[in-house]
Amino acid sequence: MTPKIKSYQNLVALVDALLDSEGDLIANLANVSALLFEHIDKLNWVGFYLKKGDDLVLGPFQGKVACSRIPLYKGVCGKAMQDQQVINVPNVLDFPGHIVCDHASRSEIVIPMVVNGHAIGVLDVDAPIFARFDDVDAQYLSEIVDLIIKKLPDAFNQEA
Ligand code: SME
């Protein structure tokens, strides 16, 4: 097992335990973003955007001040919402329609939060270096999003 996988397995266990101790959505998203920012190296921004009407609205995050509102299907976040798939962008400067929030960002991975077939938000993770993310990041960040959705059914039944 690689150190990266071991570190992610530890992180998944921490998120799992965190979600057992509190049922509030915002409190949990805030603490999950803090955990990810602390435990995953070479990041400049981690956070959640949640669907509200025709926009994605900024949720709990760690990093510099970011765009408060993104039109639903714009940018990398919007593409992940639309496709309901993880989007891994090795060079954000090459991504058509990328929305610049932190000028330091060079690569990014976005995981959609899909509940009952509906994308209700995203986890957005940004790095200040090119090609920061790989399939291991995609796998474990998706596992963390799945845990959030499975362990907070009451919070998401209202959103979906
Ligand atoms: N880069 C995103 C916008 C959000 S910020 O990175 C925090 C995008 O194009 O979807």
C-alpha cells in the first residue's frame, strides 16, 4: 500500500468518525473541508458549493475568499454537476470557461454530490501546481462525498 493510499484511508476513517458525532449538514461540511485541507498536501482551496435554484452557492470551505455564486452549469464545478461525474483538470488555464477564484490555482478536481439521481452540489479541491490529482485522489475524495451523503440522509432529503 502506498503512503498516499494509507493517508487517504486514515482520512476516510476520520471523516467517518466525524459524521457519527454530528448530524448538521453545514457543521459537517465545515469540518470535512478543514480535515481535507489539513491532511491533503499541496492544496490551496477545498470547499463545497451547494445548488440553490439556478446557481451553485458557496458553502463551507478552507482557503482564500472565493466566488459566492456560480451559474449552475458554468466552470469546472458546473461541468461536474451537468455530467454527474468527477472532473479532473490538470491545467485550469486550458479549461474553457474555468472560473478563476484564487489566481494561485493550477489544477483542480471536482466531485459531484449526487442524491437520488440529482446533483445537489460539489466538492471542489484546488491545487497551486499543475496535474496535482490522479485516480487515487478521485477514488478517495469520491468515497468521502459518498460517506457524507449516506451518513446525513435527513440533511439531503430536503435538498434533493
Ligand atoms: N474553479 C471553479 C470555481 C470555484 S473556485 O475554484 C473555488 C470552477 O471553474 O468551477
